[in-house]
Amino acid sequence: MRLDSFQEVKRLTTEMVRIPSINKEPKGETAVAQYVYDYYMGLPYFQEHPDYVKMFQTKNDFVERHSTYAFVKGTKGTSNRTVILIGHIDTVGIDDYGTIKEYACDPEALPDKLRTLLLPDVVREDLESGIYMFGRGALDMKSGVAGHMFILRHFSEHPEELDGNIIAIAECDEEDNSKGIITALDELVELKKTQGFEYIACINADYSTNHSPGDDNRYLYYGSIGKQLPTFVAFGKESHVGNSFGALDPNLLIAEVTRKMSLNVDLCDIAQGEVCVPPISLKQTDTKPNYTVQTALVAMGYYNYFTHGGNPAQVIAKCKDVAIQAFDDVVDYLNEQYKKFCDLCHTEYVKLPWKTRVYTWKEFYDEMAEKHGDAFKKAILDYATKLQEEDPTLDLRFFGLKVIEEAWKWSEDKSPAIIIFFGSLYSANIEMTRNTPQERALLDAVEAAVEVVRPEADRQIKTRMFYPYISDSSFMAICGDQSAVDALNDNMPSNPVKYFHNVEQIRQINVPVVNIGAFGRDGHTIFERVDMKHTFENVPNLTYESVRRLLD
């Protein structure tokens, strides 16, 4: 059976896009969660079972915002097997729309405003084709959430099709710190206890785009890419600029780290024949608040690091190697330049005193704890707690930096050093290997669904083994042993005060994942647009066929 989903999913998408829900802006994310809640509560099934719908607030958050879930219990049999559908309702900002940003969330008015701009040829072609819906969040990813709402409505009208249950979660805060899905894990664990749900699979509806230029295929993605944010803090030796060789500039150290990290293909992670893009710099700065003629004392750089199979222990080990090489090269460079300078000045050259000194945060913390005992441990915990209490909005990366700077005060050795830590939340890579019955069931169900939908899809539908973007799928499972994840929490100065990756909670869900999501182009840009035929029609039917097979 093919579901007639196009018009309803289009309507839901349009109405949700019209509700601005920029991440962290007050009321917006909650407004979309309320819309989703009201939609479900308007259906007869949920009017009979109002306790099957819940709008819930994120925990440990400095912004008041909400997510919504709803579930349907199948009547075909007595199974408690449960499929989870997830999708996020927040968006990135709209400042990139410039003078037309008041139309960024209006899919009907926006096209005419875009026509007044100088557009790339492919954008103009898509605009005039009528195939795409433009607007912030249309692609990423309110259309995906709309598809899940349609699917849940269908099963609420036909619970006899399911031997098991289906729950759809529309979560906030995917674009920043994933507090929506992290809070949703608490709800899923509670439903496991109260409803007896046995989670068997997760289907995300996040967006995808062309795999490469000229590629017209549409893709489904098993598993998910992982993302870590190794952060390097360089403590230098300051000096007046008139005595420049008396300094070891931390900016120079971080610049060399950036040269060795950024787009270094040797650091690409590979699994099942698929290759991650290499790390790239996301920020590089020193901590001087204003202009002085003293060289900087502290600098920091952090780098996006994607993984398919690599874990935090492996990533931080590779980053430490990079830092050692960078430090060695900077010391050699400074001595080389200083010798040349001495020759020019006809003065005696004496080798500079700098020595390579690199720690992970755990190594540095353990060294200080060994020297200073419980006094150090208590002081750092108290400092982090006070910092969070006084400024809960402080960026997670700079929170880590401040904790490390506080710990540095305890070091008697103030010679230059680099300390490496994880600066952001952990998006775990999830690899589908067919090694478990759940993985085999999901793979088989999706492949069968593709065969059903493909003849009327208008585009070739293909599968790949890793969703290539950061997504909330990463919180649905844990791959690897405990020691690998311990390397993450042990190297996060924000742990446990500001962020803790709750492995035990995730293990209570621990399901294979697939992304059957919106397709379009130019996500996170002014030209964001969603392919309506594929997203409003093919995607809901692919999801429907997959769920039906999983819960047959």
C-alpha cells in the first residue's frame, strides 16, 4: 500500500517553517513543540489516550525550551518491540538572509524575494522548477518531522498493522548541544519501565544532499558519522615585543598545530570502505582581551574531527602525536631563526631553552592531583561549579579552557606546554555491521522498503553505511568498549559539572539507526531548499514500509 502523504506533509512543513525556532532564541523551539503536541492531540486516537503524548522541557538548560513525543501501541499482536522515530525542530539563524530575512520563514513569499538577488545558476533553476520548497528549516529538518507526524497519524488510525509500538520524538536543540535528545533519553528510559517498551531500531529523518557534484541519487544512510572536538591549549612564555626571541608565542604553537591538523588526509578515519573528510580548524584565538605590546600567554585552537570507526581514545592519541610534532617543529624553527638573527647581529648564538611539553587533560590533571592531592581536586571542582553557577551560558569550549587555566595555576613548572582536551559534546559514530539480530532486521527492512518505493520514486535511491553529518542519531547507541568512552569523559574539563556523556543511559536504548530523511540542497544557507516529491512522498513511504516490516 502506498500512502498518500504529499499534501499533508507539505502543509505540516509549511506551517512549522512559519514558526521561527532558531536555536536558543526564547520561545521559538517551544512554539514548534507545542504545534506538534497540538497536532497529535487533535487526532481521535490521542484524545482517547492523552497520556501517550507529552511535551517535556530540557534539563540542565539555560533556555526554557521543549520537545514533544507521542506513541502508538499496535494491536496486531502482543509484542512490546518499539521503533523510535527522531527529528529536530530547531534551526540555525537567519541573519544570512540579509535584507530579506523577514521572509526567511515564509515558504510562499520567499521565492519572489530570492528572485531579486543574483543567484547561482543551479539555485535559479531549482527556484523556477517548482520542485523545491525554500525557507529556513524546510530542509533541516522540519519536513522530516512532518513526515513522522504523518506516519504516526496513519498508525494511530491503523494500529492493527503493528505488532509492537512506534514512538516519534520531535526534539529541540540539535544544532548546538543536543539537550533535546539527551533529555529525551530520560523519557525513553522511563517508558521502557512504565510501558515495557523493547527498543529495536531508530529512524532519523535528518536531511541529506547530493553526495558529489552531478550526483542525482537520493540516499538512505545506515549508522552515523561520529564527531569529536579536540581542543589544544598552548601556554607560552610572554615577553615585550622588543625582546621577541625571549618569548615563545602560543599563537605560533597553535598555528603549527592548525597546519598539521587542518585537512590532513593522513588523519582521515575509514570504515567499511567509506572515508571521513579530514579534520578542519573551527577556531583559533589567543586570550588577550585587548591590545598590548606584550606577546600572548595563552592561545587555543579547536578542530572538527569526524570518525567512522575511531573512538575518543584513538583520536586524542593521534592529536597528542600532532601536538608533539608541532611543538618540535616550532622549537626547531625558533632556534633556526634565532641563529640567523645572531649571525646578522654578529652576536653569539645560544640555543633557546624551549622543550617540547605536551599533555592530555587527564595526564595534566593526574600529575597535579598526585602533587597536590585532594586540595587540587576540590579546588578544580569548586571552581568549575562556581563558573557554571555564575555563567551557565558560557560556551562549552571556553568553559573547558577556563578550567584548564585554573588548573595551570597549580603547576610549579611554568615552561611552555600544550594541553589537549575534548571541548564539545560527543557525537558517537555508529557502525552497522550485521553482527546483531537487530542490525540485520533493520537492514533487511530498509532494503525491502527501497525495493517497494523505488519504481515510483523518480530518482535512484541508494544506501550508504554512514550518515555523513552530525546528528542526534549518535545518542541512540554506543559502539566500542567502556575504556574508549572513558577517554572522552576523562579528557573533558567540563565533566561532570557542565557536560557528561551518560553511557549507561544510552546503553539502555542502544539500537541500530538509519537515516531516512529529507533531501534538498544548501542546508544552513540562504538557499536552503527541500525536494518536495522525494521528501513529502518517497520518504514517508520508505519509513512506513520499514516500520511495518520491523513490527510485522
